[in-house]
Amino acid sequence: MVDHAVNEYINNDDLAYDAWEEFPSRSRLTGEYYLGNQYYAMEPGNDHCFASSMACCQEKLWYPNQIGQDYLGLDVDVEFDTATGMMIVAMVSSSVI
């Protein structure tokens, strides 16, 4: 689900751009990411479980001796309803990392 949410976000023209100088820029992305912070919760008596994962999207190396490639953080929030057995992506938010 996280991979699908990341791809949908990056390929949405209202949320990501082709121009190098815009943020976030698809031109800067390598197409790779790793999962950073993760958070899981379930409240007693509640039929919903919650998980949040930070997808840390990498940028292309673009200057000599560049250290680090973190560029775009996508926080993907997923909810699981134990009563229905359904998982949904509740929200995707972005940040500079």
C-alpha cells in the first residue's frame, strides 16, 4: 500500500512537478525510497488500527561530493478496520527531508 501511495503521489501533476526548480520535482527523483520512521497504534475498544510510514524518497546526485540523497518525505497513513477487514490509505503528506 505504501508503494502504491508513493507512486500515485509522485505521478499526480497537482502534487509533483517536472521542472527541476519546483518542489517536489520528479526530475530530481531517482525512483528509489526507503522506509524511515514507522508508527503503529490501536486504541482499546476501537475497531481501527493505525499505521504511519515515512517513505524517504531519494534525489539524484547533482553536485560534486554530495553527501546524502534524502529529498522528499512522504508520510503515508494507513487505517485498518478490524470489523470490516478493510485497509485504506487515509492520508499522504509531504515534507522536505
